[in-house]
Amino acid sequence: MKNILKMLVAAVTLGCVTAAFFGAPTGLACRIQPAATVTFLVVLLLTPIVGRLFCECLCPLGIIQSLVNWMFHAKTKVRRVCTRLPETKAQRAVRWTLFAFVALLAATGFGAVGWLATPYSIYGKALTLFVPGVVLLAVVVALAAIGRGRVWCNWVCPVGTLFCLLSKKSVCRHSVGKGCGNCRACFEAGKNGSGGNAKSDVDVTDGGVTRRDALKGVAVFAAVKAAEKTTDGGFADVSLPGVPKRPTPVLPPGAADRMAFNLKCVACGLCIANCRGNCLKASTSLARFGQPEMDFRRGYCLIGCSYACGKVCPAGAIEVIPRLERKNVHMGHAIWKKDLCIRTSEGVSCTACARKCPVKAIHIVEGFPVVDKGACIGCGACEHVCPARPEPAIFVKGFERQRRVWPISVDLP
């Protein structure tokens, strides 16, 4: 009964987390990820009592590894491990070195890189097809297929290291039968295909040690998305422009303060997957690695989306401001480069940026666009439609602290 309950929880967890990246209203399931909310802290505090329940039933990578083990390794009469034997020196060295490295990254302001090694971040990046996340997920699956047990959890994952430390003396920890003297005889039997030597949680029966039923999670992987095309009138392919060199990156609406956002964001990719304007991408900057930032080549921030990115954010890094319309949140302002504009280089009478601006912050004065920086909200619509190549002649500079313009008719919070 206990195993059935665990499998059910694991399947629901993996299904809800995966569905959240495809627009399903199951984003609450992602709030259990490390450092995201109070929910994770509750699980952490319960670990000395319930053991590594997170790794077994609530972690997408843990569930996937258990599923891969169930698929690739034949069921045998001998338990894969007879007991949770002491860690080897090599395992301790690898585990704690990586844990210290991630902690050092966080302490020196490069926490976004450290998040890449956490399970929800890896899974989210893989689902959003961010290459480092896809590669790491492939490594996790390969280790589970080649080795035995949750190799990534027990050797690499810094979250697994933390849970392992807290669960060593857990009240409900797994144990072995009274007759077991750690003789490792079952390991010798395993050489003939009847056992193994990986470290994993064990189940105990009155008759001694038995093989744990592998968790059967529902692993739903994202199919590779078809490459999107930017077309001219829906027929001819048009090359995408280069990415302009922004003095300051543009953050999603509701990421009020850049420093606070960088500390809170766990780089899970939920906002990227659920962006209605298709304008968020994972940053490749070392200090902000994997965290979202605006890329207006394929879309722009829609003022009618009502903070879709903030609603799915599990860490509170992107706020939802219900009483303030999206058009009153200023993420940055546009900058026009005269030498790049096709009005200057080609003598073409272009008004694309002015016509596309949803807040009418761009005006054509004496044949050239002029940006009203007080009215511009930094949505990127002008940059998105600019036909200049190799880079757009108008681009958005982000604010270090986003501006919120409260109408007179609305009471301040």
C-alpha cells in the first residue's frame, strides 16, 4: 500500500510539473522546488522525520531515474542493495565538493549558475529546450540507465546532498532486517545478475530485505518544437535580426528590482514556457545564467497578457500587480539609432515602429521617429517589427528598477 501511494504521488507530481510548462493551470506543483517558497522549507524541516521523500516522490529527476531503472534493469529476487551502506570516500568527495562549489557560486553572486544543478531547474530548462538543460537531463537519464539507482541524486545533486544529510537519523528511515550484518553477500550474488551495488532507499518486510518496487512515474517529455519562421506576409522567409547590445537587459514585467530578481529567480523556465508574447529566453550571461530576459526577435511583451509570467512564477521573483494595468508597468524605454535606420541608409519612408507601438510613444517628426521616453513602456513591439538589418535600428534598454505609473483614480498600495 505504501509503494502504491508513493507511485501515485510521484506520477501526479511529474504530470503536474510537466503540464505547467505547456499552459496547464498546475503551476502550484512547481512551488515545492528548492528555495522557491515556504513549501520547500516545510518539506526540508520534515526530512528528519520522513527521510528523503522529496527525492523519491516530489523531485522530477528522482522520479525519472526510478522509472528508467524500472525499464532498464531486470527485476530480481535479491534487493539491489541490502542496506544503506556507508558512503564511499569517492562519493563523499564528489558530493561535498559539488555542494561547496554551488554554495560558493551563490555567495559570490553567481547563484544563477548554481541553480542549473538543481532538479527542477534542469527539468524546466530541458522542457524549454535550453541546450544546457537538455544535455544535463540526458546525462541524468544515461546515468540511471547505465548505473543502478538514482546516481545523480546520490553523487551529484546538491539538493540530494542536503536531504541525505538531514535524513541520516530520520525517524521513518529505511532499515534492514535484524539478521543482516552488512556482510554484502547479496552484492556477490548480484554479479550473476541477481543484484547490484547502487545506493538507494530500501523497503523492509518482516522476512528480511526485499527488492523495492520501482516508482512508476508518468514521464512526459516535450517533443522538439518545430522551428518557427518569421515571414513576410505569410509567404517569404525573412531573416531574423541580430541581438542588439543592450546597456541593460530587459526583465519580465513585475520583476521590479533587478538585484532582488536575480536573488529570487530559481531559473526554472516556467515563465519562458508560458510567455504569451513568445519574447522571453534564458540568459547565457554567467551571472544570470538560465534566468529569463527579453528577446524581441520573435515576439514582444503583450500589454493584454495580464502578467502571465508572474502568475506561474514559483519563487515570487516576478510579481503580479492586480490593480495596475500592464501598460502602466515600464520595463525600459526604446532607443533609436539614426545610422542604422533604413530611412537614413536606404532612403525608405518607413513608419513601422510608430505604427506598431501600442502606447503611441513613438512619433514621426520631420520624417524620423522620436521616442517619448516618459510614455514608452519597453514592450519591444518597435524592436520586433523594425526591418533594419543586421540589427534593428530601434531597441529597448531595460531599467534597473522598473517603473510603476499609478493613475490618479487608483489608490496607491
